[in-house]
Amino acid sequence: MHETEIEGLAAENAQWQDLINEVTASDIPIELLKYLRVHLKDGTKYIFPILKWEIEEEMTFEEIKKSVIDWMYTNHDDILGSDFVVNLEKLKDTVTTATANTLKNL
């Protein structure tokens, strides 16, 4: 890969990340997340490694979602906030497919 191609990919990823930064975690389907990080009032963080669970642990997204919801329900009094890391490749594939289908049906 040439340096200009790498720079182009980096710029494209930065544009996607800027778009994602405007969205809250609850707006994004769990299937599009790499990690969900929960910040606790005592300063600690709890990380849900969603992509790892999907690939290495072979958990379904329903199992992952249930684990996250159960943990959050149990610990809701201690939660200060949360943030996330999006699986940009999966997001791009999803948006590209949806866009292609929309344009095809115009």
C-alpha cells in the first residue's frame, strides 16, 4: 500500500469517527460496537469487550446484550457514565449496503 493510500484511509476513518462521536452509546446497536466502557463513581472502569466475546467466546449478540443489561441493572447506582468504541469496518459495511439498497430502489 502506498503512503497516499494509507493517508486516504486514515482520513476516511477520521471522518467516520467524527460522525460516531456525535452519537450516544444507546443509539448504536450492540452489533456495531467493539467495546463498551462504563465509568463508575469510584473512578474505575468496566469494559465489555463485545467484539472479543463475539469472535473468541462465540457469544451471540443477544447473549452479549443480556450480559450488558444485567450488569448495568445490578450496578446502576454505581454508574457515572459510559462511552464506546465502534467497529468502523462493520459500520462502513452496514452503511454502504444500506445506501446501495436505498439507491437501487429509487
